[in-house]
Amino acid sequence: MNIECIKEKLTYAISKAERITGKNISLPVLSCVLLEAHDSLLTIKATNLDLGIEISLPVKVIKPGKVAVSGGVLYNFISNITNDKNINLEVVNDNLKVSTKHSNSIIKTFPVEDFPNIPKVSKEKTFTFNVPGLIRGFKSVVYSSSVSTIRPVLSSILLSSEEDAVVFVATDSFRLSEKRVGVKKHKEFGQILIPFKNVGEIIRTLEDIKDDVVVCLNENQISFSYENIYITSRVIDGAFPDYKQIIPKDTKTEVVVLKQDFISSLRISNIFSDKFSQVTFQIHQKEKTFEITTKNADIGENVNSIDAVIKGEDLCISFNYKYIIDCFQSIDSDSISLSFSDTNKPMVVRGVGDKSFLYLVMPMNK
């Protein structure tokens, strides 16, 4: 293999691919990017067996071929080249020679035949998705996934199809996020579960794109394609909990507050919270008061009162501060609604006037 390419384009592509390389002692080739040159194109591939990526860019192909090299080493080298616009990549004596006008390096290669195939998802179930909407859907719920892999369905993001929307859901059993994002006409695909650790890389790979991607699904894989970028992820085989059963059907108490007032009060209250990050809401309908109380034997205690519109019954209920504060990144409204049905049932958080996002938080046991 022998090619000449523009340094800036190569660095961009390698930066995307290198993040997906894996660390596997028994399969060291997973730490590599595979470079394939033919027909005036360089295709860069990387995989960690859970996630795979292919990025193509135009180059001058002097001699076609392919080579596998450490993604980290190659990226660190080319990203630190500052004075040269063009790079030459050439396989010499089974090593990769990387040369510019001012420098030459030799990088050890790995056996190309050991590099795993990246799955190609069939186009039977296909639809287009506006990338900003897709990323907004993922970001609105991903923080609610479980970081533990003991129950894989809880460490994943659920995508389910409705007539005119795709619904994103995540839960760790203590809190739950649901986001509806409108999409163009698509085939019914039921439910699909993407490991949450893959979602971060999908977001980073696609975040520069402002147009539509083509999404393809099968029972084992989901892929996202845009021009010269193709990324595919394994999907989880399992049944997501029937979360709609736990959404309260009635509301006994509703509190509407300004989002920024609520965030500020929560942060102040958290300074005085205990090791369980417990914050207690005291709602008094007659006095029209909404108070957040925290107490720590080693620090002191705090009571914060927030201006609010209150409907319904008085209530005293406690939550974990950390589970509440996460959801505000998903709410664009200036005002938020907090709905309560009982002291042992979840609080429902919504942005006022926004029906696309729903957040549930389970109360703490007294």
C-alpha cells in the first residue's frame, strides 16, 4: 500500500475511528485501525466487537493495499504534525512508513487477516433520521441507564417506533427518562435495545452532521450511514420493562416552578444533604409554599423556599438529589411541572408545554 492524503482529513477520520478501538489481550488487533486503499479511496475501519465504524476519504492511491496499525499510535503521531499539509502512508517491509516533508516514522503493523469483519446491516428495515433529533433523543435519556451490566436491558437505551415518532427510553430502576422525537415515515420495528456505552460513541461520531442519516435494523445490529461514514452497534437481546405501568395515572399534587429557581435551590440544599444525598420536599397548598429541606449531622441543615404554583394536597416526600438534578439537561422549558400521586409512587417531571419528555424519580424509603 502506498498513498498520499491531506493531513487534516486523515486526522479527522482517524480521530473518529481510534475512539472505537478495543483493548483485548487475547485479540490485540482490536487496538488497531485497518487502512484499506483502492480506487482513489482510503477506508478506515475500527471495531471493539460491540461497535464498528468505517470512514472513507479521497486520497491519491499510488499502490492499493491494506494494513492494520495501532489506532492510538497513528492518531497521536499525525495529530501532532503541525507544519505539513500532506502525509504519505506506505507499507515497507511489513511496517507502515508515515512520512511528511519534515518527518518520517515507522509504525509496527499487525496481521490484517486477524482483523474482524464489520457487520453490514441489511436494508429491510430502514428509515431516515435527522441527526440533531437523533442525538437529542439519545442525550435526553442516556444518563438514566444503569452503569451495571448485571441486567443488560437496564444498561441499554430502548428505541421503539410509533406512527410519527421514535421513543427513546432509559432506566436504572431508580429513575426513568422518556423522549419522543418525530421522524419521517418509517417501517414499524417494535423495540430495539442499544448498549448505553455504545451510544456515547454514536453521538460523538455523528455530532458534526446536520442532515439525515439512514438507519438500518435487524435483530442483532443497528447501523447509521451518512455519505462516507458507517457505524454499527450490537443490540441487546432481551425485553425492556413495561415501564408504562409505573407512570402514575392520576395526580394528587402538582407544583409548577421556574426551572432555574429549582436548580439553584437543589444545589444549595445538596451542600447540607447526608451521605444518601437525601432532599425532602414539603408542599403546603394553603400556605402556597414549596420547601426543600436537607440535614446533615456533621454539617448542619438547610431549608429553601421556592415560589411556586401549587394544586392539590399537602405532601412531604424525599428523593435522592443526584437523580433529580440530571434531568434538567433534557428540559428546554423555563418552567417545570412536578406531579405527585402518593408518597410511595414516583414523581413525574415535565417541562411546561413540552409533551415530548417525561422523567420519573422514585422516592426514597423513609
